[in-house]
Amino acid sequence: MSRLPWGKLGLFAGGVLFGTAGIKILSSQDAKKCYTNATAAVLRAKDSVMETVTTVRENCDDILSDAKEINAERVAADAEAVIADAAEAVIEDAAEAADEIKPTE
């Protein structure tokens, strides 16, 4: 005589029962309310994250414009220094030329 594998049959029956009960639980009104509340929480979190992202973007734009302004000021200061150095060199050259050309008496 062959013996029935009661252990395997028990596991199969338990799985079927658990699956059927699971489907009923997942499709109940309480589960629907839970899904709705969880979705609402996710949407609130998304809105919060998007507000933070917008703030960070605005701050990055401000930082970028300030950095460009600083660089423009540095370029202008460097250009002024070059002009001042060139003017000083011209004045020195003119003074040297004037010293070389002394009026003769």
C-alpha cells in the first residue's frame, strides 16, 4: 500500500487557504483605505521633496550669478592693474627720454 504524503498535501492546502484569505484581505475596504492613505502620504512626501528641490535650484542659481559677478569684478580689477602698469611704464619711459634730452647751454 502506498502512503499519502500528508505533509505535502498539508502544505498545499495551507498555501491555497492562505492565498484565498490573502486575496480577500487585500481586496477589502480596510485595505483600500490603507492603500489610499499610503498613496496620500507618498504624494505629500513628493510635494515636500519638490519644494526642497526648487529651493536648492534657486540657491544654486543665486550662487552661480554671484560667482559670475565675482569673476567679472576680478577681470575688471586685473584689467585696471594692467592699464596702470602700462601707464606707469609709459611715464617712466617718457621721464627717461626727457632726461636723455637735456637742453644744451
